Amino acid sequence: MNIEALENSLYELIVETSTNLPKDVRRAIRKAKAQENAGTRAAMSLATITQNIQMADEKVSPICQDTGLPTFKIKTPIGVNQLEISKAIKRAMVRATVDGKMRPNSVDSITGENSGDNLGEGLPVIKYEQWEKDDIDIRLILKGGGCENKNIQYSLPCELDGLGRAGRDLDGIRKCIMHSVYQAQGQGCSAGFIGVGIGGDRSSGYDLAKAQLFRSSEDVNPNEDLRKLEEYVMDHANELGIGTMGFGGETTLLGCKVGVMHRIPASFFVSVAYNCWAFRRLGITVGAESGEIQEWLYQEGDKISFADDQAETPDEKPEVVRLTAPISEEQIRTLKVGDVVQIDGMMYTGRDAIHKYLSDHDSPVDLNGQVIYHCGPVMMKDEEGNWHVKAAGPTTSIREEPYQGDIMKKFGIRAVIGKGGMGPKTLKALEEHGGVYLNAIGGAAQYYADCIQGVEGVDLMQFGVPEAMWHLRVKGFTAVVTMDSHGNSLHKDVDQSSLEKLSRFKEPVFR
Ligand SMILES: O=C(O)C[C@H](O)C(=O)O
Ligand code: SF4
């Protein structure tokens, strides 16, 4: 086989998957956008999302800064050397990382060290099968961490919030799936897609669930029971009202695919793999001799361009409050849930490693009155040694719940920006100290990178690029107040109202 050509084909597959959302996913997002009422938070968020998809297209840059855990699924004709393919994948992955198309995302689980090139023990994940055809079929999914953390596995029978008992039958499965959408809230960057695996054991069940994410989101399940189940979930999950980013709204789920396998008598698992709207999976067929791409998969139909959408957004935009750090307590206390703010000036990134570090060390910069951004960007250094931001959307904030309130008080931080909201401990601290939580649109990494005018410094690089503290100068960085200093939290409200709505699906449907 022409290995050099194969490596180039793989490089193209990685770059396209990270930067160009598949056509079936675009159609689902366009449909969702058409269903939201103009002027609502959901409509505004979806406009940001479609604008971001368009920007990623034009710049050939990552749709989301979290370029995920790469999983390759490969089918080869008998006799093809799979070891050579794996080596070519690794070389292509290193190249895509150097070129800023992939964030260095591979972290040593014991030492915390980032390998810097997306390679590591067991990564990327590569799974092979043989088949009778002549070509090689290579599919790739880049599944981000925020949505991966919202995967859930149920062991039936069980008791579910709002839904009561879920038994070992189709109706019990239905309840688990409805619950899985509810429990994700906005944290996995809804509106999302779910792959469900019924049966198997804990690991094969999750594998089956993830295999469903490789189905086209528009196919029809050949199994009649599963087809009905998928349709039921698609019809009703959107009645939960969680909406885009958990802001409330008409669309919470963009796709549901269910697969089934046998189980052993004692176990009955329902495994759900949740994928954010930034559903990055593509595929190619490659000539077994030539190594050249023969065909792109998941690309039937016309490609939707969202270029025309951008023009619509200005009249939909509500009034905005402009903020520049350092921000006073008085200013912060005027903000209320629902306010849209635009930030100019400095903000500092901080995610898991920084929050842990700040809880028992001094800060390398004065954070009094400042803004912390929960973000792990994709960065590139130019020949003069200057850093440039390639992608910079928010990360899931709830992971910082144990630290956030204490850190805000300790350093005088007035605002944190992230996504998915935070819990009661932070809400209490915001009230006591005078702080706000601002929700940015998850996955909109190009949109936010565009607001960043310069990188003025970086601290704590020992934690790796995504975890370091980047000093960013921004202009017009837009976010919504979703937790204020008066005890209000949109996240708490949406959670409560969606739980009430979930309980409407308690009665049996499939007997
Ligand atoms: O790691 C990130 O940048 C984001 C992550 O995918 C998340 O959704 O929290
Ligand atoms: S930030 Fe959101 S869109 Fe990006 S990988 Fe995480 S869950 Fe997906």
C-alpha cells in the first residue's frame, strides 16, 4: 500500500472531522434553529452556534476547542497490514496537532502530564474489523469531554427521579432514555445526540451505545421496536424544555439512535452515550493499494452553509451591559439572571488544574475584581515566539464546584465565565461575596476566539496548554448572567422545571 498517500488521507480526515460539521448534523441544527422563537435565549445561542460552524468552515479551524478523544473504527480487506495503518494514524495525528487542528488532549492519568501531541497510552483509540470488500473504511469520531461526562449507564430494575420504577422491559428502557436526557441538562452542550445500547455488559453496552453515534442521524432503525422507541424519544424529549445550553427552549435533543444486543440473565444494562451539538464524526473509504480517498461518508445531500444566518442575528440581540475588569462589587450586584453582558479588557483562563492550584497557593497575577474564564484553548506559537488563540470556547463549570466559591472570596474575583452552570455552594458564595456566573455558548470556540484580541501572558504552563492560566485581552465577549448575587440561578430553575416535566412521562407507554 502507498503509506504516504494513506497518511495524507488520514490527515485530511482528522482535519475535516475537527473543522467541518457533517451534513446530517447541520440539517438537525438548522431544523432546531427554525423552531425557536426569535429574541429568546435559545434562538440567540443557536445563532451563535451556526455562526461558529460557519467560521470553523471558513478558517478550517476546530469547531470546538475540545477536539475530544479520537476514536477510529476501521474495516480492512483480509491481508491489509493494520499495524502500518495504526502508525500512519499516529503520524497524521501529530501533524494535525502541530497545525492547530487538534488541541493537545492526551494527558497522563497518573502524572497529569500532557504529551503535547495527542499520542499516549491507549490513544488514539483504534478499532479494527475485517470485511469482504476491497476498500478500507475508516470512520472517526472526536468526542469531547463535557458530553462524555454526561454518559450514563442504568442497571435495571432501578428507581429514577421523576419517573419511578424502571423495569426490565421496553418501557423501563424508555424511562432510562428520557432520564438520560434530563440528567445531562445543558452541561454536555445541548442540544445533543444520544446513542443507546441495550444489553451486553458494562463495557460492551457502552461500546454498543457509541457505535450508534456512527449511524447517520437520519437513518431509520430496521428493528420495529427500536424504531418506535427512537421516534417516541425524539417526539417527547424536547418537551422537557431544557433547550440549547440548558437555557430553556424548544430543542433539547437532535438525534436518538438505539441498538440492542443479548445480555446474561442477571444483568440488564441500558447505556447512553451523549454527544454535544458539535457532533464531529466523519468517514472515508480508501483504496487498499493507492491509500487515496475514494469517498467521504455522512456527506449525502447539499451542504448547508450558515453564512446567510449571520445577517439575522443583530436585530435579535437584546440590550447588553458592558463590563471591563476590574469590576466593582456594586456593579456586579446590579446584574440579574437573564442580563446579557459584553466584556472588554482582560480575563484569565482557569480550569481544573488552576482551581486546585489556587486553592492552596497564591495567584501568579492579581485577581482582585477580575474575570476567570473556564476555558482550555487551542494555542499556536509563531516564529517570533508569540502565542495565538486558535479556538477558545468555555468548558463545563460544575467540575470547579468544590473550589469556586472559596477562590472567588480568597482573591476577590467578581465574575466567572463557563458553561452549564454551577451548584449551591457557588450560588451561596456569589451572594455573600458579590459575584456573578456568566454562561458562554459551549462549543462556540471560533466565535469566542474572534473576540480575543491578544495573549498578554501565560502562567502555570507546567499544567499543559489547555490547563495553563492564559491572560487574554478581549473585546465584546458576550455571555449571559445565569447565576447572580441575589440567589437566583437559571440552572436551578431549569433543572426543577424539567424534572416536573419528566414526571409526565411516568405512565407506561410500551407494554
Ligand atoms: O475540555 C474542554 O475544553 C471542554 C469540554 O469538552 C467540556 O465540555 O467541558
Ligand atoms: S465544550 Fe461542548 S461542544 Fe465542545 S466538546 Fe465539550 S461538550 Fe462538546
